Amino acid sequence: MRSKVLRGCLLAMLIGLVLAPTPLFATSFNLTVDHCTGGCGTPPFGTVNVTQNGANVDVTVALASGFGWASTGAGDNQLFKFNDSAIAVTAITVDQTFSGQTLARATGAFSGDGTGDFTFGIACTTCGNGNLGITSGLSFHVANTTIAQMTQGNNLGFIFVADVFSSQTGNTGPVAATGPNTTVPEPGSIFLLSGGLVLLGYARRKWAA
């Protein structure tokens, strides 16, 4: 009887693992490298969260308090820049998070203001230039790629670049991220793991009874 209970619990665990969706893992990067003309003040200037969602990667960018978006030649007129050798620009889908404006994916040879070479960007095609007066978060999705493919340092070691305005100094320019802060499982993965541990503990108690 005990062995049947144990086998049943272990079978339930295995079925759950097989049927469960691919776990989500998130990595965060702080924008800390200051390439603003005259300086942008005290970092971090914002945070980039990158989440593996099955075969795709979701990216959200939140600027720190006191910072807003800019569109300048120093940033190649891109709000945000990144690399990924595994994709074409058509793999990028941008959320329209700037009220009344249009955000668009872009590709090119971007190398503004000493932040190195980038291939992809997110631009605001209706915002004009300079300080945009917008602080909303930026979010987009990249199909058929991985966090590892999206977070290789460029020729100067930079992973991401954002073009910002600093209310601390009144200056604009690019700020960059060079490495991750943390990598943690998302809640769905934690739930799956904890469920498996509960079942295993139950089986052990029944076996010992």
C-alpha cells in the first residue's frame, strides 16, 4: 500500500512537470554608465528587466525618479538600443506605452557617443528631439531568442543603452548597462517547484507511517 501511494505521488509530480509551461526567468540590469554630455547625475538611471517567456524574451525599461526619455543624435535618435545576433528586426514587437505617441522598432549601424556598436533600437517616431518630457516605462518583446543571446556585451562591453534627460543636471545623453544584477525564477516557476516539494513530502510521510 505504501509503495502504491509513493508511486502515485511521484507519478503526479512527473505529469505536472511535463505538462507545465516553460518556467519564466527574469534578469535585471541597472543603467549606471553615464555618457551624458556634462553628466546626468547619480546612478542608477533606470532598470532593464529581461524575462525569458518560453521561446521569447520580454523586456521592460523603467527610468529612475528624476529621469525621462530623450531622443538625441548622441543616442542615434533611439530611446533604447540592444543587440541580438539571433534575430531580424521583424522579431521585435513594441508596446505603445507613450500616450499619444508612436513607438517603433528600428535597425541600423548605431554607434552614438562612444557607447559602441548596436544593431537594434526602439524609437519614438512622433516625439521630436531632445528632452521628450515622458517618463513612462518602455516595453517590447523579441521572438525566438534567449536572454543569453540578448545580453552579450557589445564591442565596448555595453549590453543596453537608453537615451535620457536628467532633471538633476538638465543634461541629456546615453546611459548604459554593463552586467546583470540578479537572475530569479518568476512566481509560476516557484509555484511549480513548491508543489512538487509538497507532493514529495506527503509521499515520504505516507511511506514512514
